[in-house]
Amino acid sequence: MGSQPGALTPGQGPFDVGWLRAEGERLSNAGRWGDDDDLGTWNCVTPAKVVEATACARRGAVFSLALDIGPDLPEVPGRPRPIHFLTLTGTDLAAGRADRGLPTVGFADDWITMNLSCATQWDGFSHVFSDGTTYNGVPASAVSARAGARRASVAALRSAVVTRAVLLDVAGLAGRPWLDPGERIGPDRLDEAAARAGVAIGPGDVVLVRTGALSRVRAERTWDGYAGGPAPGLSVTAASWLAERDVAAVATDTWGVEVMPYEVTGTTAPLHQLLLSRCGITLGEMFDLDALAEDCTADGVCDMLFVAPPLPITGAVNSPLNPLAVK
């Protein structure tokens, strides 16, 4: 595929750190729901919002948006693939190596060692700091090796993530299987995708943005180029679009949500800084949206009930999950 409009030339980010700081201050939700708040825009998911969201489950069709947690995942330095092993197995029992001398009963028992960011996940607010703080002014010192996140842990969302989600299939609505590396999705493209999908986005919604990145992985049968390098994604200018609508979260089918190369010179992960550290908007990464997109194309319905609580791991900054979309 050739270069598309919106492609970013490596090293040519149009914004600087001064712009990032000013935009973060402009969009900040610090103090909006109190100085001790750890929920961010999930505060917009009220009981009435949950009841409204249940009406989006019209057919009872359930879609898991998770990648399998196993050996077939992208791997980058510092985030190895999960290691799954068993200490009791059925084969041991069959071979007579696990016989406890008890009639009728045998056991299997398994373990997993994994980085909490190596598969489909929520990024918690305490995952990223901007100028030494994250959402609601929580300092970096609130996250330690022993205790984890004493504030702004993703585990604070354990009862919050039941709401309405909206799929914006940017690649599909453009008639393309996937977007190109470095291709930006700004407010204009989000507006176009929402209009063509026939949806309005409001407070407490989760926005699911499909770039086709996982379709490309499947077509090419390789993770090469998926994680850590140039990738399509949300522009930093999309932060204001999301913040103005008070969305609870935005999730994509890419490794890092935002376009890479980054658009802000002199720093890294600028959209993470804006959304997580200033707005209190949660980010979802590596969501598998392909089957859901096919269904939305077939029935023309692009909103749904969405249920995706993080694991209640004390002090966790990120969490793997199995997000469910119910139509």
C-alpha cells in the first residue's frame, strides 16, 4: 500500500513539549471529582448509564475482544511472552507419578508468569507520568516496587467497567483492510467514522477504534512490525476530541494506541501523557476488533454493551483482561 494522507515522517513531529504541557493543562480533570479520586472519567458511568448500556444488548451475541494469553503474542524488550506451566498434570496421574493413594480423584494445577502489559490490557493512570505526576496530581513516588500503586491503581476500576461501547472501524469505513504505519487518526477522521457508523458518543462511553493492525498480522502471518515500531494510531489531537466527550476509555487494535512515530518531539508516548496523566481516560491496547467489526458491518449496529473489569491485583498499574462486547 502507498502512503496515505495523515502519514507522519519519522522525526518530524509537528508539536513540541511546550504544546504538550499546555494541552495537558487545558484538558486536565484534576480535582474535578475530588482530590482523592482514582476513577477519572469512569465517574461518568453512573447507574443510569449502566442501565442505558444494557439496552444495547439486543441479540445476545457476545464477542471476546481479547488475544489469547499464550506463546503467540508480540514480544518486545522488557515484555516477554507469558510463561504458562503446570505443577500437577493429568499425564503425571496417568503415569502413576501423582497418585495420592485416594480413590476416584486426581488434580491438575497451573501457574502463569507474565508482564501485565503483554496481551490485551488496560493501561492504568499510574502506568505513565508526565512531568512527575499522573491523573489528579498523583506523584510518581506513589508507585513503588514493593507496594505497587498506592494511588491511581487500575484495580480501582474493578466495579466500573460496565458501559456502552461504540466501534469506529476507521479502516473498514475507508474501504481498506488496514491503515498504514505512521497513519494518524485525528478528530476529522473520528467524526467521519462516527457519522458513517451512525453513532453519537457521549459521557461514559468506551470508544473502540479499529485500524486493521491485527488483520494485517493475520494476513501476513507475522508479528513483525506490530509492536514498538511505526504504527497507525490516534493523533495527539484526538485527545481533545475524546476529552470533550468525557469518554471513559479508548481502545484500539494496535500495540500502543497512538500513532508511531510520535508526533511530539523531545518526549515519548505523548497521547498516553494527555489521556492517562491529565484527563483520567483509560487506554486499552491490543483489542481484537476484527470479528466485532464484521458483525457491525453485517447488521449496521455499531454500539453495544461492554464489560471489561481489570483483575483486582492490589497496586497494579496495568491489567490483562478479556473484554466482552454484547450486541
